Amino acid sequence: MQHIATWLNLNGLSQYSQAFLDHNISTDLLGDLDNDDLRELGLSLGDRKRFQRAVKEGNDTALAATDGTSTRSPIPDPKAEAERRHLTVAFIDLVGSTALTETLDPEDMSQVVSEFQSEVRRLIDQFGGYISRYMGDSVLAYFGWPKASEDAASRATHAALIIAESVAELRTPNGDRLACRCGIATGLVVVGELIGTGVSQEHVVIGETPNLAARLQALAAPDCTLISNSTRRLLGDQFEFESLGLRQLKGISEEVPVYKVLKTHILESRYHADRHASSRPMIGRETQIAALEQCWQQAKDGTQVWALLRGEAGIGKSRLLHGFIDATGISTATRAILQCDAQHADTPLYSTRQLYIRLAGINSGDNQSLCLQKLKALPGSSGVVESGGTSADRFSLIATLIGLSDTGLDKQLSHLNAGQIKQLTLQAIVDFLCDSSHLAADTTNSPQPPAPLLLVIEDAHWIDPTTLELLQLLTVSESARHTFILVTARPEFQSSQLAPDALVIIPVTRLSEQQCRQIISTVTGDTELPDSVLDEIVKKTDGIPLFTEELTKTVVEFNSVEKPGNSKGNSSGSDLFIPSSLHDSLMARLDKLQPAREVAQTAACHGREFYFDLLLAIVPIDEAQLEAALTILINADLLFRQEQGYSFKHALVRDAAYESLLKSKRQRIHLKIAHVLENQFESLAISQPEIPAYHFRLAGSYSKASEYWHSAATLALQRIANREAISHATSGLECLTSAGEESADSNRKYDLLFARGMGYMAVHGYAADTVTSNFTAAMRIATDLDDRERYSQAARGVITAHIVSSRFQEGLQLAESMLASAITDMHRFYALRMQGQIFLWQARFEESRQSFEEAIKLYDPACQSPLSQWDDGVLCIGFLGITLTSLGHPGQGDKMHRKSVEMAQQLNQPFSYCQAMESWITSILLRGDDYSRQLKKLKELADTHQMVFFQACAEMYEGIQQISDNRAENGVVTAAAGLARYQACQSKLGVPKWMTYVAEGYLRVDQVQKSIDLLNEAQQAMDDMGNEYFRAAWWRVRAESQQVLAPDDTQTELFFKRSIELCQNQGARLFELTSTMSLTKYLIAKGRQEEAFDTLNPIVGSFTHEENFTHLTAAYEILARLSAKFRTNHIGIK
């Protein structure tokens, strides 16, 4: 009863709620209230008029649909406002009308046309269609508007077949038979705009669909219905078709497939209309199948069992039902399916009538005599039925039920009143169902042992009241003891409508993300879809199997693989468009909720999620009315409340509501939302600028949108939400392009390019092509603007990309140009920092140290760009640490690294922290020390923030660590995988270094040739890039591989000495130490101990006794062992 208060609120009549409640008036009675009733309830004259208008407009059906008081709602009066709809259009034409006008008197011809139109109108109305206009001897009808129907294409086709039969019964005054032909097409149209005046008014449809329907009609033969391919796809196996192949139709550029409809198929259930349903594996329904099997076993044991499979549309109730039938092997001889139908929800015993017709094999073209003959041959159709002290002929009852009554049959029932006929008919059906021996079409007259019966009532949300009475009769029938009565229904069906006390309710719930991906895989087969599209399908279909299947099929068929938008809660909703097979069903759920539907459409413009206060500022109704409308949508299972605001339960429902609006109206709503956000919800617009950006963009205010997209990108970078920053900046640049303001708004374009470049650098790595192209474009704009500050910003990004890609000369030239033109200390700092980094990779270690130390003196953290993902001071100090370590001052280098990491921690910049940690690990590895603690932190940061560059570095470091820990086989695999990931980042800078480390690992697992092959690759890379940083280490490992490959080859010693000579020329004492240690071990193996001592001692002596690291300790130990044999007291003396 609370729904009546909601309805009154919605229509501005809330002051009368108590009066309606006091008189026990529910929403299903609203249409029965006349003017006197309303006066008695206390309504004023004006409010009585408002009440009557609301009822006339169909607003009562919205409440009735949500409280279960009605199963059908009338077709609302169409509105003058146009909308986008998925529509089925039927064009029906009277054949030979021109010839008739030549032979008939004009008055007689007028009568013929009138009768034709009258018959067509009657049948169009019967099947829920809407006649748009009469065009002389033709009729244009719409199915799916003004009220959507999930079976609009089926209704149109049924109507066309019956119209053809009915028109064929009409005669001209001359006795000639009439004939018609029909064309049907389905597709997207704009419908509803009212044109013309007076009797000439019509709701015009614009689009290809009506034209296609008209052309198909022109092609059709008399008494024939032709349909388009789009309509054929929606109909499945509901009808028998004949393909007429591809036809060229007037006014349509390409040939189109054409189908002729032959006759209706009477199917056991709606499930069988899907030609591919039984071939698909059932996923994620093991629990429900087990529950059904348990119920079936109880029925076999002699207990009547009732179960309700309940779940939302598309959840897979029918698939589950037939999966259970297949799993248990229940044959047609032991099952009966009563398929309820939306179109016949008020037709008594419609599902039973269809069952008899199907079992008897009656076809639509059979005459009455043949139908009676087939029915008589059906086992169980003859005999006497008794109920309540009366009896009747069973055959007469059944024949009357399915509409085959004739004079003889009527006579058999003439002694009974309507009530008695109804009761005897119900009893006849019970007897028929419970005697399962005649349910199979292939039954014989041989005796059958008693068997349990599975009686299914499919889609009970459309059940007619008389069939409910039949079910109640079954509960008390002794013959129905071995019966499992299984009901499938949507959530709106009330289980209390079923009679039994013990009802097993089996909920059919949504599938998990993994299960949805399994469904997608079964549909796509060998077709591969991008991960972004797979994610979008899963996101949009919300675990509904049918939605998942249909959207996947649509994507595969139309190759719709564009990258989906992913702004949280604000997806445009059309990146993957709604499948035509779902469109009518989704809109039907909205259309029966007028005027709440208009609220849903406006809410859809906000996105899947929306706020009440923001929606209230947009809609032209007050707070109480909005609350009432939202309550209707919640009760209809279309929305649900969240902690903050509301959300559409299904993404596709939101999309359907959104797409039904004309683009022009959408733009007006989006613009209104954007202005309300700016003026009334300023804090929301500031904290989430992507929301007003989204609305300004869809409103066509591209310049304003780009401004907010830049704010959103900036905020995302500050929050380390790099992928979102890239998306926001890209959207802003697209808006500038759409606005044609590329030259007019250069400042904003620069800002967006720079922001996107920073995001790309963090996500894809320094050297990605996207990084270079973004910063290069930004540099050009800064040059045109003569903006030195911006030029310096963009140049740093380009130089960084050059460095990491080992384009040292280009990077050095740009750095020197920056240094020469620098006008501030920070400009000089940036240039020196970049210069020092290039010198480091060129192994010009002393020059690198000087550049870094000079840069650090100029560094001012207050001048760092707020958009930067890293702090250049942190990076500079970390690189200085590597330089000092390489030069042989590991203690000083370690101090620099600790300072760099400490600064990064204080700044709370993950990118800076990762770079500082990676630099520190580089130096620790050069020293031969343990870096487990630092590696753990690097992996944690890189994984948390999805920094693929640092993830690759961490994987390689982990592999190198495993190699040194005597887990060489695992280590080589891990390091090689990390190298592949690193190269995928388009980073070339460290490739020679990493290849050398991996090659060293191959030596540890005796894969010498692999080691040499990889070293050759590394050498080629160094030669191509001019990357000298790891050249000395490369010669050391090359010598070690040669030593294993050819132990007596003199080249081994030559390679070691070349490595040492290179280290000495570079001043790289730490590299020199490791190379000299390797040569020393080689000399010892050759028995040249004294020479080995003299080779190692000088480099060890170059380090102070305060230095303490693994490689130096190992060198001392070697010298100690040698000294014990040859010398005393002069180890490592300078």
C-alpha cells in the first residue's frame, strides 16, 4: 500500500496520501476511480483534473509494475518529443489496389480500403504495435514504440502472418479475394517528432529502417512477408524462413540479405528459439544443478516437489533449466513445459493451449478439420472428465480450449455453464499432465510404467491468473504425487502466488568476473580480443550471462575493438554499443516506468553512478517527486542506493536510457550538469575536475572541457595516478582538436602535452616513443611562445628520452644548448644534471662527477615543477653516488645514495624513490655487497604503482642475486625474463650492462656459447650507441667465457688486460678492481702466483683501509693467500 503514497508524491498529490490509505486504495485501482470517488476522497477540482491526467498518461502503470499488481501496461500515448529508439517497422500494402480502382465504384473502393485498414489496425493493436499512418492502401506500423517490448520483432512478424491470413478472408463487392504483402525491418531510428496538423499529424520515423521495410514490402509477393537480416537475427528459430539471398533494393547502396517468413514454429520453450543455446557450455551453476537434482530425486521417490528458479532477466534461468534436463536425461515423455508469454499474460491458459498444439502437431496452415483430426489422434485427448459432480467430454473441452469449437463440440458442452466448463477444463489438463505416457510426440500405445513428471512453468512473471488456478489444483491432486513442479521467474514474481507451503527457492545469481571471461572465451573461439575490450565487456555486463554472450558476439561480428573509456563512473557508455538482441528488452524495462523513465534518462547523463542533490538541481521536479521516481526505479530493480548517491544496477540499462535521448537533448543536459557543478558544487568540481570535463565535452563545449581535463591530469599526476593522467590529458587534447583551437590555445596544448608526457614517462619508461613525441611537440610550442621556462621543462623530457635510448650526442647537444641559454640557476642545474648523466654513460666518470657536483650546488627544491613525478635533486645525487662508486670511492658514493633515498622518502614520490633505490642497488652490485633489503623495497614500489620500467629492473636484479647465491639456473631464467621486459620498455640505455650480467650467468650454468652470443649482441649495442659505461666489465666477462671455451688460448689474458687498461683510462677503479681480481685468478690457475700477486696488489693498495666492501675483502684474502707463500707484511701498501 505504500506504493500509492509514492505515486501520489510523484504526481504532486502527496497531501491526499492518508485519504487513499484510509480507503484501502492501491495503485491497481487508480484507473477505476471516477470523478465522484475523487470528490469523496477530498480532491479539489484542479487536483481531480491532475489525477485524471496522470492516470491517462499511464503514470499508474509504473507503480503497478513495481508492486506486482499488474503484469501488463497499456501503450502510452506517444509524445511529440523525438527520441532515439531501436525499432521494428512493418510496412503493409494492399495488393492490386490500382487494378481494383479501375473495376470498382469509388464508394465501393473506399469501403474495401476501409475494411482492409480496419482489419490491419485490429491485428496491429492486438500484437502491441502502433500505427503511425495510413497511406491510402498502405499502413506503416511501429513495434517497440511508444512502449518498448523485448519481443517487438516477434510481435511484428506474428502480426504480419496473421494479417495476411485475415486479409485473404476479405472480399470485394465483386467477390474477389483480397491480398496483402508486408516488409519488416529492425534498426536504430529517431522517432516521435510530431509533424503535420489536424488529421494529417503523424509521428515521423527517420532512419534507414522504415525505408528498408518499404522496399522489402515492394519486393514481396502477395500473401508474403519479407524481413531484413537484422530482424531475422532477433527471431532465432521462432519461425520457419526461406533465404532469398542478397537483393539490390531501390535507394539502398549495397545488396542486402532478404528472408521470407513461411510459418510459426511452436517451440517447447523460449530457450529453443536460440539456435546456439544448447551448444554453449554451462558455467558456474553447479550448486543450482545439484539442488534441482535433489528435488527430482524426491519426486521419483513419490513426493510432490515445488521449486522456484528466480533471477533477473538474462541471468540464465532457462539455460540452467535445460542444463538440468540434459544432465538428468529427462525425456519428452516425462516432462511438460508451459511457456508463459508477455503478449498473452492475460490470455487464460495460453501456455497450456500451446502445449496441446505442439504435441498434436497442429500447424498454422492446417484447416479446422485437419486440426481436429490431429487433436483426436493425441493420446489422452478422449474420454470423460469429472469434477465437482459434473462431467464432460474431454475432447470437446480441449478442442474448445485451443479454439477449434464447432457445432458438434458445442453441443457436447451445452449442459454446462461457464464456471463448470472452466473447472472441468482445468481438471482435464491436470489429468492429461499427470498421465505422462502421452507427453512425448513419439509415444506408442504400449504400456508405460509409472514415471515421475517434470512440470515446468517458464517465465511465470507473465503467468495468467487461470494458469495459477491450475497450479493450485495440482497441489491437491492425488495423481500429481510424483510431480516435480519447477517454476522459473524474474524477481518481480511473488512466490506467495504459488500454492505450496514447502517451496524450494533456488536463486540464480550473477557470475564472477572469471566465469564471465570463460563465457567470452567460448563465444570468441579462435578470435583474440584486446585486453581492454575484454575488461570492458566484463564491466558492462555485470555478471549477466546473456549480456556477456550477446555483447561479445556483437564485438566479434562487428570487430568493435576500439579502446574503451575508463573514467570511473563516467564512461560515455557507447564504446561497446548495445547489442540489438538486448536493446528492446532493456528499453521495455524503462518504458513501463513513466514518468520515472525521464528521471532515469537524465540520471544516465550523469553516468552509471550519480548524486541525489546534483540530479535534483537538473530535473524539473521537486525533491519529493524525485524521491518517488527513484523509489520506482529501485523497486523495478534498475537502481540501487549506495553510501553516497545511487547507481544503475546494470551498465547496459544505463546505456539504453542514455542512448534513447536525442544527441541534442543529451548535449543540453550535459551542459546543464556542467554549469551546476561549477556554480553549486564547486568543491566537487575542484576535487574531481574530470566530472565537469566529461560533461562539457559531451555538451560540445570543448574549450571549457580541455581546461578541466588539464586540471584532472595535473591532479592525477600529483596523486601518482599516472594512467589516469594520460587518459585525462589525451581527452583534453582531443577536445582542443574538436574545437579547432590548436593554434588559438597553444598554452593549454603545451600544458596537456607536458602532463601526458610525464604520465607516459612514469608508466612506459623514459625511452618510450610516446615520451619523445610528446615532449618534442611541447618544445616546439614553447619555442613558438618564446617561453624559456616551458622550453626548459620540455627539453628535460626530450634529453631524458635521448639518454635512456642511448642517443648521447643528441642529448648532449641539447643539454649544452640549454646550458648556454640558461637564464636561472635552476635552468643551469637541469642542463648540468643531464650533461653529467650522459658523461656517466659515456664512462667519462671524472667529467660526470664535476657536472653532478656543480649541479647540486645550484639545486633549489622549491623550483621543482609541481607536475614532476620525480625530484631532479634526488636523481642527481643518486647518479653522483654511482659515479663516485665507479671512480673507486664507494664510501662517498654510499653516503650520496643514502641522502638520495632519504630525500625521496621525505618527498613521498614513488618514482623518485624507485630511481634512488635503483641507483643504490647499481652501486651495491658493483661493490659485490648484498642488496636484498633495497631490492625488496624497489619491487614493492614498482608493483604498487605499476612502473613497468622499474619492475623490469627489479626482475633482473633478482636474477643476478640468485646467480650469486648459487641458484644460477633459476637466476639466469629470471634475469633473461627481466631483460626482455626491459627491452619492451624501448629502453636501450642499460641493455649492454644487463646483457653482460646475463651472459655472466650463462657461464655459471655452463652455457658458454649462449654467453658468447649474448656478449656479441651487447658489444654491437655498445658500438651502435656509443655506450661505454660497462665496456670494461664486458671485456672481463668476455675473457672469462674465453677461458672456459679455450683454457689454453692466449686471448683470455689479452682480454683481461684490455679490460684493465680501459678501466685505467676511464679512472674507473672499482671496475679495475673486479677485472684485476679475475685476471689474478686466471694467473693463479696457470701457476703464476708471484705475477698474480704483483698484478692485484697495486689496485688493492689504491683503496684506503677504511673502505669495506665485499670485492675489496675478497681481494685482500687472495693477496693474503699469495703473500703467505712469497712475501710478508706488504699487502695492499700504496
